[in-house]
Amino acid sequence: MPYDKFNVLKSAVVPLSRENVDTDQIIPARFLKATEREGFGDNLFRDWRYDVEGNPKPDFVLNDTTYSGKILVAGKNFGSGSSREHAVWAIYDYGFRCVVSSFFADIFKNNCLNIGVLPVTVSPEFLDKIFAAVEADPKTELEVDLDKQSITLLSTGDAESFEINTYKKENMKNGFDDIDYLLNIKGEIEEFESKG
């Protein structure tokens, strides 16, 4: 299943200022039985979003209509813990296309790049600026430009660059995972094989 192409994303943000958020908090283990990618967004941060009766907790940011957007801004060390792809499926299925943090767990970061969610690593200082701007104005927008590898806080013009592997960057721009990439160059592979 191809993912959304990512070029330039301009969006308000959802701030989750907690640090050390692990994959079990992103999608609890009891929801991992499904093998299809759809439907995981309903259980994103399930135990933080809902009480034991299934009622939304009003103090959790995803239940606060003040905030919306396709960019999740998270505290340091986001995505630690087990390597489950389901965590990123949940983030993507919920509607986020970018996660910003000052540090990501490596496996989580790679899963993001394979599943169509752009992980943008910024400095702790820039992360603090984003949180402060969103606290002052919940409609604050970020612009993430994949081609330029830049993230800009539009209210102030503050910007930083971010790193991304060239292969993963091209896949994100085309909405490909690794299999889509291979299917896309199938003709070239067959031509190469025929010369062997």
C-alpha cells in the first residue's frame, strides 16, 4: 500500500511534551493482533486517551480540540522500547505525517521512514521554542520542507535543518516503502538481468 507523498508539509501541531515515550505507550501490546495497517489510529496513546470505561480523558492533548494538525511534536527520546511497527502504523493511521523530537530511538525512526511518517530531529533549544510558541498560540504552524531538509517555525521564522538518508528521502517524496521502490524499478532490474 503506497503512502502519502511527502514534499512540503505546512500544518498546526499537536504538542506532546512528555519525554521517554515508548512504543507500548504509543500503541499498547494488547492491540497488536491485527496484521493490516488500518485501524490502529483509534488506539494511538490508548491508555493516555481513555479511562478504563473507554471515556476520553479531557486532559490528554489528543482529546483537546484546541490542538490539531498533521505534525506531532514530542519530547526527547520518542519511540523507545520494543521495535513494533504498529506504533508508527498508529501514528500514520491517526493522521500524523511528521513527528518532531530532539531524539528518536533508532528502530522507531527507521520504521517511520518505512511507513510514511517523517521523523524530524531538532535541537533541544528549537524543540523548546516550538513548545513555547504553541503554548502561546495553539494555531502556531510549522513548515517542513523535505527537499530542503528544513523545518521552520512560521510565527518567528526560526528554522533548522535536519538529516535524512538520501534513499529514504526519495522514497518519502514518492510515497514508497522498500517494496514499492523495487516494484518501481522492476523494468530496470529485468533489463539488467537480461544482460546477464
